[in-house]
Amino acid sequence: MIATPEGELLWQPSPDECRRTNIARYMDWLDSHGYGKHGTYDDLWKWSVSDIPAFWESIWQFCEVRASQKYSAVLTDSRMPGATWFDGARLNYTEHLFRHATSSRPAILFRSEQTPLREVSWNELAASTAAFAAGLRDLGVQPGDRVAAVMPNIPETVIAFLAVTSIGAIWSSCSPDFGARSVIDRFAQIEPTVLIAGDGYWYGGKEFSRAQMVDDVVAALTKVAA
């Protein structure tokens, strides 16, 4: 190992690389859209904390956020806690994610200890998300309901998450290696309408069953709901 003297600059992007960054594009956009010229990162930061509503409105516009109902004000109450952002706006996360759908690259690349590299296309992701959302609606899930999941990092977890948010329900999740008490403590607070769970996971070449843990969680949440 080679020791590096404190304060020594290890790498600096070239001016051309700096000009191609998203933040440089954003700063140019600000200037051309009437938000003022911010020549340096420090200038931009100072503006972002001194004119908070204008800064966040610019982020909304620059990122082309889609809303079925526009906000009436960017920030109606700046108290913390208690701040109210983009009051009245209605939008959907899943809709925004699928703006990036393309046939030129997959939506997900996945590989695990037991699964070779797998590609999930945007079309497959959209179809699976729609099917899962339909199943959730059949179970009575509505906007504002809570849906909890005890799932590993697999494409099916992403599909479940997108299906939940497409409805307007609230997603909460735990890793399957959590103990039953930790999962119950988290989910009991939100009283989920639906629990999605896998019965195990693989790690270090070993399969770990979580069937009993899931049964314990279901039993505890049933008592809370009652």
C-alpha cells in the first residue's frame, strides 16, 4: 500500500469532462430559464440554501417531473419537522421510472449464487408489474394502503415494489435475514394490508429457510390487525 499525503489531489476531471456532467447541464439550464447565472458549484450551493423554493422548483422543472395534478406552491411551510412540499401535486413513481423504457438495453441485469446472468427487458418488467398490480387490486389494495415485503434482492422484489407504487400504495420491506422480532416491530407500526414474502434465501452457498420466521410474522401481524 502506498501512503498518500493528506491534502494531495489524486484526480481532477478535465474541463471537457466537467462540461458534460449533469450538474453543468443543470447550471446552463438555470441560466437559460431565468433562474440566474451560477458560475461555480459554490455559487449554486449558496443559491440552493438561500432561495429554497426557487431551487426546488427548478429541480422539478429540470427533471421534467410529470404530475397529474400540479402543485399550488413549492413550499407552504418551512418548519422542520412539518415542512409541506409541492402542496397539491399528484404523481406516480412507477410512471416516472417507465419513462426510461427502451428496447436498446434491459431494465434489470441480475445474477445470484444459484442463477446465471439474467436480463429482464423493459417490456417484461412492464407486463409483470401490471400483472402483479392487478393481483393486488383483486386483494383490495387501494391508494394509501400499506404493502410489506420480506424479500431478497431479486427481480421479483423490484416488480412487487413497482406494482405497489403504481397503485399509489405504500411500500415497506425487510431483508429475509432479519429476525422475526425486527420484522414484526417494523411492520406492526404500519399495519400492512398485504404481506409479500419468500420462504428463504441463499448465501455463501447455503440455503436458509425463513418459512418459520414468515409464519411468526404473519401470526403477530394478524393479532395486531385484530
